[in-house]
Amino acid sequence: MSKLTANHWLRIFIRLIPVPVRGMVKFVFKMLVNFYRSEGFMAVNSLSFSFLLSFIPFALAIASISYWSPISNKIINSSVNYVFVHFLPQTGGVLYKQFKVFLRHTTHLPWFGFVFLVITAYNLIMSVETHLNKMLHILRPRKIIYSLGLYTIFIILGALIVYAEVYLRIFLLSVSYLTDFEQYVIISLNFVLSSTLFCGVYYFIPGQHARYSSVLITGMVASILFSVSKAIFVFYATHFFQSYDLIYGSLVIIPLFLLWIYIAVLNLLFCAQIMYVRDFQYGYSSQNQD
């Protein structure tokens, strides 16, 4: 779809839209056009495959390093369980049980095996950067040392945020007089955590920084769409996936996991178009921060 054709159809479509919402419709249309022109679905396929191969090694590397920190094992175990259950609906519980087995095996890994896990973790983040740069049309790559430094900061801050959120959840759930508001508090904490992690991805990972306001808006929208898509996915898996149980049996977790990874990656890359339309479409310079 050429830019001229897209603008032509946009003008025709806009005439049919009520005036108060025309601005938002134009914005979303630009997001869709750029996602299509950037071969967004090809990028989603590629990044989903990278997540499929690297997610467990990535989680193993982060969890193993965390056990060397002064953070209590209870908080670490609860955090890992929370990440699996919250970010991998319908499959997280089963995967977490297998993950604990893998984690015990890492204690017997030789040093070069553990180094391989760390390299795999960084390679996954590098793959995310490559695909985000493609979505944002960032052509000039960063120096590898600078990128590795930002990856490390992102991993450390992300892990600390998750541990702090889980600690707060444990504390709140232990206070009896908050029981009536417990569900609302947990939902709020889930949204804050998801938004913060998405903001971290959109700020640290791309090869060029967007404005703080764009990162914040993109992270919050991505978190909202993530929650909505998770609710729809759980409803679909609960009510329309029974036939797969008969076909796959105990292996039904595999198509569910693959489908959810694809949905999550689609959400990640599509929401990046918000930053593109707000900043990168007009050659925004990362030095002009809000």
C-alpha cells in the first residue's frame, strides 16, 4: 500500500466519522498503515519464534542470578510464579512446574552452560530491539557495548520492580482489614507492574529513545490491551478449546502457549506504532526529551 493510496482512503473514511473522534481515527489509521508497511506480521512471526526458543533460558538465567542476591528465596520463588501465571494465562501454572525442575538442574550446569543461558537471555532482548527498530524505522544501530549496558539496566530494574511488587502483594494479603479491597488492590498492582515493564521495554530497548510522554502512553496502552487480550484468551481457552483437549490430551498446553506468545508479541509490536506516529514519523531527535 503506497502512502498516496493510504492517504486517499483515509480522507474518504474520515468524512464518514463524527468530528469529535476524527483525530483518534486518523492516529489509529496511521498506526495500521505503518504496521502494514513495516511488514508487521512477518516481524511478529519472527519475534514469536525467538521468544519460543529463548523464554525459558531467559527466565532461568534471571532466576539463577537472583538467588545470589540478598533477596529472600521466598520472594524470588513467588515472583517467578507470579510472572508465569500473570504473563502466561492458562499455561503459566504448568510451565512453572516444569520450570522449577529445570531450575534445579541449573545447579549442576558447568560454568560455560550458565554462560550460554546468559548469552541466550541477552540475545532475546537484542532480537526485541531489532524488531522494534524495524517498527520504528530506526536505521542507525547503537554500539554493542552501549546496548548491552542498557539491557543490563533493564533486566536489573525489571527484576527489582517485580520483586518489590510481589513483596507488597504478600504484605497486603497478610493484612486482614484489607480483605474487602484485596481484589481491587491486586488488579491495580497488576496494571502498574505491566505498565512499568512495558514502559521499560519501549524506553530502554529501541535504538533511539522516544519522548517520556510517548513511552508512558505507549506502555499504558500496551498494558491495557495486554489485559484485555488476556481476558479474551482465557475466555476462548475455557469455552472453545475443549475439542483440543480430546486431540492433544496433556499436550494441549503447546498450542495454547504458541497462540498466546503470538498474541503478546503482536501487542508489543503494534503498540510501538504509537511512538512511531507521535515521534519517529517526523524524525524526532532523542536529545529533545520532554
